[in-house]
Amino acid sequence: VAVALADKIDTLTGFWAIDEKPTGSKDPFALRRAALGLIRIILENSARIGLRTLASDDLLAFFADRLKVALKDQGKRGDLVDAVFALGDDDLVRIVARVDALSGFLATEDGTNLLQGYKRAVNILRAEEKKGELPTGAPSRAAAPAEEGALFDALTAAEPKLDAALAAEDFTGAMTALAALRGPVDAFFDKVLVNSDVAAERDNRLRLLQQVRDAMGRVADFSLVTG
């Protein structure tokens, strides 16, 4: 396994160094096949290799593209690979584990609805950011409306679970922690006016939405997930 990995890494980095990369349908040195072989060996043996220590950003992007091809052949979605790769991870075993967990999460009602809540939160934050800087700092717990306080409580409860799951590389557990936000996020958008005329209320609600965005962004870049 070690020799096979070394051979393929040497081939790929060597051809990249002399700027002999596949272009369009042309791949005279079978570099795409070499990358797919490298990916297959890594995943089949659960080899924990940080590809960034071996490859330039350009080659790393090539690996990402080949990984999408490999996972697509297994029925996995390319946008989920993009969403996980966007975090900057270069451990293929961990990336695939995240993609699998994300795929399972988005197949549930909680996952589908929370994705819509995420996109709504991000759209609001982008619109407000165009008007000026977003408020900084942590949100506080509002006594009313109840839905605002409930979202604050849900985030407070979810984040330690998310921390523990990510530290243990338990990505299914991380998705479970996020799933607990689905109901509070839905209720918040249903009952709470984010753009309140009261500046303090508006700022606190924007801080809450930033916290939702950032918590979810630790698992994947949900802005790259289609649907």
C-alpha cells in the first residue's frame, strides 16, 4: 500500500511540477486514472493522509474533482463533496465520512427544512451586510418573543454536542446536534421579525442568525448545497 501510494503521488506531483496536466479530454499520461487509484487506495485502507502536505492547491483541486467522480459512481452528490471540501480539510477518509453523514442528514425532513432555514438566514445576513457591518459579539437571551429565546436555548444546548461530535469525528452525531435546531429555527422565522424597528432587537436577532450560520458552517458549507 505504501509503495503504491508513493508511486502515484510521485507521478502526479512530478507531472504537475512540469506543468503537464490533463486538459479537456486529453490525458496522455493517465493522470486522472492515477488520481482515482490514489483515492481508492486511501479510502480502502482508511489511510489518514493530509494531501495538502503532498500537493499544491491546484493538484488538491484536481483530487477534489476526481473524488467527486469516484463518489458520483457510488451515487453520492457532487455538491455535497464541494460543501465539505470548502472547509479546507484534506483528509479523504474524514471528507468521505462527512459527505456520508451530510447525505443522510439531508435525506431527512429535519435536514431538508434546516437547509432552507440556513439559506433564509444567510440571505437576510447578506442583505443586511450590504447596508452596513453586521453586529458583532454573542447574542443574549430575549425574554420575548418566546421563539427568540427558544432559538438561543437551542443553540446553547447544541453547540457543546456539536463540539464533542466533531472532536470525535462523529459526523452523524454532529448532524444530530444540528437537527435539534430545525424546530427552533422554523419557529423563529415564523414568529419573529428580524428587521425590527428597535435597533437592539434587530442586532440581537442578527447575532442569532450569525450563530446559526456559523454552527452549521462547522459541518459543511451549506451555501454550496443545492436544493
